[in-house]
Amino acid sequence: MAGHSRWANIQHRKNRQDAKRGQLWTKVIREVTVAAREGGDPAMNPRLRLALDKARAANIPRDTIDKAIARGTGKLEGAHYEEVRYEGYGVGGAAVMIDCMTDNRTRTVAEVRHVLAKHGGNLGTDGSVAFNFKHCGQFVFAPGTSEDRVMEAALEAGAEDVTTNDDGSIEVICAPGDFAAVQAALAKAGLKPEVAEVTMKPLAETVLKGEEAAKMQRLLDALEDLDDVQAVYTTASLE
């Protein structure tokens, strides 16, 4: 559930990633390959720099990363992936955006549509839910982290907002272009976020409880399990 800040949901997502390490590797390597198309030097390519951070966090071997960069820059042959975003609705009318990288759009849209329909959702048209999200950099810190320390480091580096959630976690929001600067400032201050990513953050949440929340979680999990899906964003708040 990329973009979702509530602590329980963040922990669920991290646990799923740990359990599906092989699938995570595939998606991160694909992101490195596509990001490298914009240039193979991470110092000049912020998107590649972020993808490499994800690769290192996932403990992907260096030679595997180097081959992915070589494929992206055209030095090695490989499948040509294109980026596509699908928009739709899940349980209770919650908005869903699904970012994919695919070498076959027909296959990917069919799989996304099938999962949405199977779990009580439906595919929408381009732009049908995008207005519910903000493209931004997001950092989330564990409950108990010093809000003053986070605020001082983040705001001086250009962050737009620092908030403490009801569950005690602290969230920092910045413009996508300021992500690297804010990340560096937080690291220099000795602050390690549980989540650090450029994401699509919901502007308002659709609160789901009980069976509705469980059904929505199954839908999100099924979407993330699709090989072509890189990230899923939702306005659903699961309680």
C-alpha cells in the first residue's frame, strides 16, 4: 500500500515484501532498468538514484544491478518495458491507482481488470481518480521518534510539511524534486525512516472497517502480486 501512512498498514506491507523477496527483486530490477533509460549516472538521474537505494535495501547483488543498468542504457539486450498507470475503484468506493511496467499492455490490463472485478472493484478511465492523489516525496518514522528532530532537519532541507499521526508515527512530505535533499538531511541528523519513497499520497481517506477492510486488503494484496504491477496507491484507510 504505497503512500499509506498508518503504522499497521506499513508493517503489513513490509512483512509481505519480506515474505515475497524474489518477487520484490524482480520489480526493483525492472525499476532500475527503466530508470536507467534516462541516464546511467545516478548522480545526474534522481529516479535511478532512488531505484538503486531500493535495490540496495533489498540486498540485490551488485552484478545484477549493473546488468539492469546496462539493459536500460542499451548496452545489453532485454525486454522493452513501458510504464502504464491504471485507475479504478475498490471496496466502498475507495480510489485505487496501479502503476505497472509491462512488455504487453493487453495482458496487463486484462489481469488488473480481472483482479479488481474478482475482489469487488472496477477499472475506471484515465483521470477518473488521479485528482484524489498528490505526487510527492514521503518519509514515515516509527512511533516514538523525536518530532522536533525530524521537523528541524526536514524543514531546513525544504520539506513542505511534518505531521504526527494518531498512531504516533511521524510523516514528512516534500516535493518530488526535493526528495534527495530531504533524505540526505534526515540521514545526516541520524534519523532513519521506515518508509522513504516518491509516491502518490491520498488527499482524503476512505475509512473501511471490519469485513470491508479485510476485503480491500485482499484486493490490494492481489494487485501487488501481479508480476507487472510496480506499486498500488489507494485512498482506503483500513481499520
